Amino acid sequence: MDFLTIGILVATLLGLLMIGMPVGFALGLAGVASILTIGPSFLIQIPLTFTRAFSDVILIAIPLFVLMGEILYRGKVGQQLFDTANQWLARLRGGAGMSAIFAFTFFAAIVGSSMASVLTIGKIAMPEMEQQGYSKRLTYGVTAIGGSLGILIPPSIPLIIYASLTDVSPGQVFIAGFLPGLMIALLLAAWVAWKAPSTHTAPAFSLTRALSATLRALPDLMLPVVILGGIYAGIYTPTEAAAIGVVYALILTMVVRKTIRLRDLPGVLQASLVNNAMLLTIVLGALIFGSALTLIGLPQMLSDMVQEAQLPNWALMLLFSLIWMVMGCFLEVISIILITVPVFFPIAEAAGIDPIWFGIFMVINMEMSVITPPVGMNLFAIKSLLPHEPLGTITRAAVPSLIILLISLVVLWFFPELVSALL
């Protein structure tokens, strides 16, 4: 293996990231620079890699889910979910936080994006929690972790990419992510009940109002049932589910809720196009970077080293988690998955680790990467909602909530049945 080429790869990537180049371009240029040191003729690997990757029909689901998320975001579906939960939970200690968690969980089961969840539900829930006297640590922590459920609870864009890279059934990893996601939501709710102010004001509970709100929210609550129910029942594939979800979202927001008008559609499509272009740039850059790693021989070298070390599985997963944690401080989720899964997955498979369990364990690690500074995307999403709040304050308040995800990883290790129970 050429250590000079590895040095060029790492130095180029870090240098480009330090000068502020977008992640996708930085990954792609670092990969091209490294491939050129091996030999210009190897550049043919880049279009071949693109062809293999984008011939996978599973990836078509990604732009559709992004479009659906944008429709629901513009259609103010999150407000309806939060208001419904608040009718049932407002009188409880931590009721506002629990309502936010409920809304985050349901919205995660619709859009598959952490930032969309933070921007949609956080905008509604954070003012309510602050009004109830919640500390910044609790308010920002609930928002950061709750938003991260969007990349675990199906449909999940990271899980779609993982399935594409590993040939694991996307339907199975979707179903496998449900109970771990629910576990994190329950741990988060317990934390809120423990830390929330003991005194708060809320209107008296009314069963009539609660049932009425639930009835009004029924079309919103049915969306994850339509998407996941069809996948679980084998009626349609995740890609077909994404297309059905877009149609359902349009009917919900334009016909039922009337929160999106026909003249709003060009803006919705434009925003979706921009988001998809950004995502595609990251995917292409990471694929070039991954091609460079493969040509250098780094995956094979690491695999040989791990097998020679004969690490127990717990030590192997701990090593992977530490690497993911460090990478999460500098790269966003899609890049990390595209770079590490081709390297780590064969090692885990050789160690006898279940591929579906491995995917869920990895995505919980990715949930931490959207919170860890300096490139924690959920922290920037919260900052965009609170322009006058210093990013450092948001970071110091939100990062301690990572303990919830660390506990979840430990529980998942000792109780792997959480992943396989619904399969």
C-alpha cells in the first residue's frame, strides 16, 4: 500500500475542509488527487463507480423522500402533530417536551431527515418549552436528539444508502429501525419527565378537545402507516412507497389542509431540487473518495489488520464507534456512511455480526454525528431557528444529551432482539 498516496488523500481533504470548501467537492477533489498519484488511467474507475451506484433503483427513493419532506414542511404538518400531542400530555410534568418527542417521532416516520425534523418541530416546540421554564440544556437537547430520530426511524435516507451499499433488504432495515427509534424516544421522554420543571401552567385536560384534535390529525397520523404499512405488508417497495408518500403529502397539504396552494408548488419544487442537488454532490464526492480508498488498498489492509488482531466483537464495534465519532466531528452523515461502510461492513460480516443489526448500530452512531461539533448539522438547524443565540451556547447545552444515544448503543448491544423482533 502506498502511504504517500494516503498522506495526499488525508492532507488534501483536511486542507479543503479547513478553507471552507463544501464537503462533497472536498471529498471528490481529494479522491481525484489521490487517484492521479496512482496513475491517470485509473480515473476510469470514477464513471464506472457512478454507473454502478446510480443503476440501483433503491437510490431513486432518496429524492422522492426529500420532496415529500419539503411538501410536509411547507404544509405545516408538524404543527398539527404537536398540537394533538399537547392536548393529551400538556398536564403531565414535562408535557411540552413529551409532546415535542411525540411530534419528532411521527415526523421522523414521514420525512427521514434530521434537519427537516428540527426545523419543523423545533420551531414549534422550543418556544413552548422555554415558556414552560425548561432549561436551555433540556430544550436544545430534546430538539437535537428528537430531530436525530429522522435518520433512524423509517423511512430513513441513511438506511436507504446503507441498503444500497450492502445489498441488505431496505424493507428489512426500515422495519428493524422502528423499535430502536422508539426506545430512544422513550429514553428521551423519561429524561424530560425527570428534568422538566415541577410547576407549570396548562389548561385543564379535556377528553373532548383531545379526541377532536386527534380526529383532525388523523390524515397526518396515517401517513407513516401508509408508507411503512405497505412496505411491511410487501405491497410495494421503499421506492414505490416514496412515490406514494409524495402523492399522499400533496393531497394532505393541498386538498385536506389547504396549507399549500398551486402557486406555492414551484417554490416547493425548487427547494427540493436544491436539497437534492446538495445531497447528490455529497454522494458523488464520497463515491470518488471511496474509489480512491479502494485503489490504494486501505479497506483490505484494515480488514487484514483487524482479522490478525482477532478482536472480540464488542471491541470491534467500540473501535468502529470511536472512528465514527471522530469522523462525525468533521463530516456529515451521508459522507461517513459512503466512506466507512465499504470498509467496515466486510469486516463485521466476517466477524459474524448480523448485517441488519450492524446497520441500525451504525445509524445510531450517525445520530451522534449530527450533534457533535463543529459540524453537527442539528446544532446549525437550531441556530437557524435562534439567530440571536450563540452557537457555542447551543452546543454546550445540547451535547450532554448525547448520553441518551450512548445508553441506546449499550442497550442495543445487550438486547439485539430490539432489531430483529419485528422482522
